[in-house]
Amino acid sequence: MAKFRGAVVVNEDYCKGCELCVEACPQKVLAMSPKVNSKGYHFSMMEAVENCIGCMACGMVCPDACIAVYKVRVEDAA
């Protein structure tokens, strides 16, 4: 049976660092980057990549619609 893992892509230039996505993530996948974007905001990034289940909670709470969530098929290691 195929397994899926989530992948979060953040448009760094549009993220204003509100941290709503970080708080909404049930798996604690997201964190704020120490880097800043062109507007001077710390942006969201995937920190615990292996924990993402692709639930899309982060994308639903983002007020600027700068988060896209994908489900990536993971092949069984059998």
C-alpha cells in the first residue's frame, strides 16, 4: 500500500511572519526561519520535514495564501 508524506512550500516573499501556520500545525513541522525576506520579515519554513502528514492546516489559516501543501508518495522500503 502506498504511503504519503506532506510537503509544505512557503512563498517566502509574501510571508509576513504572523506565525499562525506554526501554531496551527498539529505535528509541529513548521518554524520561523532565522533569515528574513525582502520586506524584513522572518518567514515560515519546514523544520521537521519527516513529521508532515499533509493535513493542510497551515495553508488554511494563512491569511496571505502563501502556503501550498502537497502530498508526496513514499515508496515502501520492502
